[in-house]
Amino acid sequence: MFPGQKESAETLRIELTLGMRSISEVVAWADDVVARDQIPDSEILELATCGHSTEQEVCVLLDAVRGERVSARAAGRVLGTLRTSLAADPARGEEIARQIYEMALRGFLPEEEFGWEPYSLEDNFFLATCGYYGDHASAVRMLDDFLAKYEVRNAV
């Protein structure tokens, strides 16, 4: 088992759930781990052969990868990826805010660590679009501020 293996698996599980990664990317990650590990864990071997599995089955396998659970750090890595996407294309702000909302709904952003803000970021875009409060640029800034606060830089 490699250091950070569980964190990478958790990050991939979140990204797969949100549609940010494909099953083939998970298989490629597992293949890479198998190639580098002299005695890979059985869960990694199963992931390396799960190309025809369902998303739910792959998520169960990713969750079963051995190691210390580091959910908040894995979520922070996903937020770092989303921040990079936002910087590359601010027009995707509302979509990214929706993904953060989905992460919160699914329990990937626990309130005790991330607060309630993940539930309201998408609302900033709605209020700006309706002309009630702010504009798109201010909604993007608030989104970026949130992402900057919680991101963890270190891609899978």
C-alpha cells in the first residue's frame, strides 16, 4: 500500500460521483498503483478490472480501499480541482457551485468542517441572474473565496 492511496481513492470516489471522472480513469489509476506496488491490495486489483462495472459498484470498491480515512482532505482536493476549473472558465461558476451543493448533499462536505456555505453558493448566481443581488462576477468571487479557503492542491 502506498502513502496517500486511501486519500486518492476517496478523491476519485467523489469525482466519479459528481461526473468529474470516468470509470476508465479509475481503472487507469488502479493500473498505475498495481504497476508500482509489488503486492497490491485486493481492492486495488478489483478496481483495475472493474471497467465493465457500474458507477455504484466502483464507488463501493473505492470506499473499500485500505488506509486511514481522510474524507475532508479528499473533499479539499476535489475543491482544488474545481477552483482550477473556475479559474480557467469563470462562466462555469454556476455549474461548479451546483457540484459543491451536490457534494454537501451527499455528505462529502460535512457541516462541522465546511459550514453551510456549500448550500448557498449556487443561490448567489440565481440572485445575480434575477437582478436581486450582485452580479455574475461577484458570485464568481464568492465561489472562488470559498474554494480558496478549503482547497487542497494535490491532484490524483
